[in-house]
Amino acid sequence: MVFSSPIFLFGFLPLALLFYYASPSSLKNSILLLISLIFYSWGEVFYILVMIASIISNYIIGILIGNSINKSDSINSSHLFLTLGVLINVAILVSFKYTNFISDNINLLLHQLNFSSINIAPIHLPLGISFFTFQAISYIVDVYRKEAAPQKNIFNLALYIALFPQLIAGPIIRYHDIYKQIIGRTHSIELFASGITKFIFGLSKKMLIANPLGLVADNVFSLTNSDLTMPLAWIGILAYSLQIFFDFSGYSDMAIGLGRMFGFRFLENFNYPYISTSLREFWKRWHISLSTWFRDYVYFSLGGSRVSTFQVYRNLFIVFCLTGIWHGASWNFLIWGLFHGVFLACEHAGFSSVLNKAWRPIQHLYLLLVVIISWVFFRAATLSQAIDYLFSMINLANFQTSDFQYAQIITNESIYAFIIGLIFSTPLFTQVKQTSLTRYKLSPQLISKILLPSSLLILSIFKVASSTYNPFIYFRF
């Protein structure tokens, strides 16, 4: 069940809000936990046991870490329990997400050596396992660092790990940012209303911009090498670059909005990443919850930038190797992460100082080229397809494209979505809106909180009702 599906919008969400607000304050967490487990089990009936096992194991580890901190041998034992907890979480993630990938690559090696291959049945990937595993690790690390007390109520911890708004597509909520809200949070009409508005904006990003552009990207990436001309290759990857931004940021907005409806305040996850002038700035604006998670729990733990030059580069490559493979079990994701790691290392080595002296449009062009090229590895199904696609992007000899080919790929709706996507991927609309409201003395409450959300909601509902194309691109996460 995804947030943009009719069953969620017209069935699950209204009932969830009804039962939540009809329950007394003392039962709200229990009701929300039950709602979250029902949401997850809707498509993952058996694999909800994996999440429950994660909750129980991390609850025990958190208690053990908390108890050991108060003892004389706290340093050794608490670190031991932390290590055990991280290993358990990583083992769960690797078992379900990477076992087939590892066995397939071992079999390639065994085949070269004329040995018998390993036969492992395909393992289903539990939905959202990367997100709730990272949140579980956040909990035990925060307890170890004394940034939060161990949770004595297992149901409160379960609510943190299983909370349905951010369960399947993020953002990654760190325990020390939210544990006080789990114990006691306030509800208000203003917060609820802002949550509705945020959710509508996210839904419109998904339905009105991401989906039409996603259809263009899917059509282009399904072309054979002989049919993929240079212009079509660029149209496809540009469409995908906007699709993944509006799809992912749209889901984050919907999650943040849902959180507000239930009294939670989640941090923002995207901040106009495509206006960046360097890759370092891009990662401060793109998927902020993931980049800060790796920064705080991996990069800083390895020494960050307070170590030798060689170790700094090592730390960067470790972080972006893990960032890549976190997104999915394939060489494409690993190369995507290492590709970003190489350019970040170059910027750290001194290229950023050269870049800062360049004309600002050149800085933007550099960033966009790096990110767009990297998206090819992210979107392509295989490494060979990614390489062929990149060749098509630079193959001037294959420039000629017929009107019929364009007509098969591009629709009027996708053109509108592309133009709107370009505008809304920058702060331009916000600036124009503020200027217009001031100049024409329009009511910001009326425009931004009533007329605009209402219009977007109507358009999005029409799209939900009429469209059969509604992809969920995070199933590999």
C-alpha cells in the first residue's frame, strides 16, 4: 500500500485518523502502533515477523547498553553490546537484501574456476527494511552515546521503528530527534492543517510531475540500442532526474505531512538539491536524513576529517560505497556511490577552491552533469545497459531522430510536467509567490493554505482515479 494509492487515500488514512483521534491519550501510541503494523502487513504479511524480531533484539540491546553504562566496566561492556547490536541489524539486512547478490557473484567466480555453483532460492526483499534497520541502529547508537535514555517500554520502541508514515520510503528518523515526541507530543488544529497541506503538496509532486516524467523515462530506457538516439537518451535521463527528485521528495513531504497529522514533527529531507554548485552542497540538500545518518554514524565514527589525508579519502569512499549499496544489491548502485565518492574526494582535494572561482552557471553545470550522469547507473537495470546508455548520450553520429520517435516518447502532459518540474526544482516559485502576495496585497492564508492546496488536491485525485501508471521506485531499498 503506497500513499498515492486509492486504498490508502480513501480507505486506510481516513480510518486511521478516525480511530487515532477517537482513542484516549493513554492509548494513542498503542492505536498508532497497531495502525502501523496493519499498514506494513498489508503487503508483507510474513515479513512483519522480521520487523518484530528487529524490535525485540534492539530493545534488549538498548537495555543492556543502558545498564552497562552505569557500571564500572561500562566502556568495554557497552561497546561490546553496541557492536553486537550493529552486527545483528546488519546481519538481518544482509540476509534478506544481499544474499542473492553475493551468491550470484560467487557463482560467477566459481564458474570461472570450473566449480559447482551455490544454489540459493530467491529471497524476497521485505519492504522498507533498509529504512527501519537504519532507524534501529540509530536507537542503539544514541543510547550508547548517551544522547537518549534506553526505552523501557518495548511498545514505544516498536512505534519508533514501525511508525508507518516514514516506514517504506523515509525519511530516516533518528531516535534522539523523536523520542520525546513518542513519550509525549501535542496535537493542534494548526499542526494537523499544516500536515494536510504538506501531504497534498507531496501527493501533487508524485502524481502531477513525477509520474508523467517517469513514464517518459521508462519508455526511453526500454528502447534497444539501435533505437536509442542521442536526443532521446538525454530526454530520458533528464526526465528521470526530475522524476526521482519529485517522487522521492514527494514521498518525504507526504510522510512529514502524515507525521504532523498524528502529532509528530519530522525534519525536512530535501532542500532544492539541483540548485547546488558543488557535489558537497548537493549532499547537504539531497536525502538529508540519509546523508546526515552516514555522516554522524559512519563518517564521524571513522574519524571524519580529523585524521590524515589518506584516511579522509578512505572515509569518504567507505561512506559512499555504503551509500550506494544501501540503495540496492547491484553493481550499478555501488558504482553510483563510488562515482559520487570520486568527485567528492576531488572537491576535498582542492577542486572546490577552483570551482568557487568559476562563473556561477559553470558551477551549476558541473554539478548537474555529475549528478545526471550518475543517475544513469541508478536507473539502468544492468551495468552493461548503463554503459551503452552513456555511449548513446555522447554518440553524435546517432543524432537523427524522427518525429514518430519523439511522438512515441513525449506527450503534452509530459511536456507540461517537465516545465513545471524545472520551475519547482528551484525556489523560483516561492520567490514569485511572496513577491506577488506583497505587491497585490493578497492574503497568504487564502492562497497558500486554501486555494492552492485545494486545487492541487483536486487535480491529484483526478490523476489517482484515472491513471494506471503509479510506480513505486523504492521497492529495492
